[in-house]
Amino acid sequence: MLVTSNYKKNDIIGLKLSTGEEVVARFDKFDSSTKDKTLEIVKPTVLTLNPQTGQAMLIPWLMSLDVHNTDSVSVSQEQIVAMYKPSKGIADVYMKGSSGIAMPTANDVAGLIKQ
């Protein structure tokens, strides 16, 4: 059984699906009332390689989904192989790409601290 008690609404999560896809999204809720027991996620993206630079990047998981839409997407528990908290770097890239909010770096805040 999928255990989601460690995640709160709007936490950034990673999913490994039975199809092999690695999805990064915001956690909305786990719905155990449905027959298939679904995980609700918002603004799902998939990790891929940039063909020009060879660096990892996030692109929309569902190409026909409006990127400005904040409605949740349902994923059946049966399709989820693993659920995890992604690395800080991936979470920061996801946050910037999905909301436009850039997370400050140590260098950004170093000048704000009085010595």
C-alpha cells in the first residue's frame, strides 16, 4: 500500500511509474475512497535530457495539459513504483519552472547578513 502520510499539500514529490517515467510534481492528496486509490498531483513534469546541452531538465508530463492550470491530475496507486522527496536541486528547478519563484542561493543571502 502506498503510504503518503509524510507528505503535505504542495510538497514537491517525485514518482517512479511502472512505465519507467520519473515524474516531479506538487502533492495534492491521496484519495483512498476511490476504487483504484489515486494520488492527486499538480503540475506534473517529467525529467528528461536537453538534446542540445545534455543536461537534465523538466518538461510537462502531459503535453495537452494547460501549464497554467492548477487542477490536480489523478494517478492510480497501481502505476506508482516509488514515491520520494526529490533532491534540492531538482525541487528548486521544479519550483522555478512551475511558479516562477527562484529559490535563493547561499550567495544571494550572504550579502544580506550583517557581520
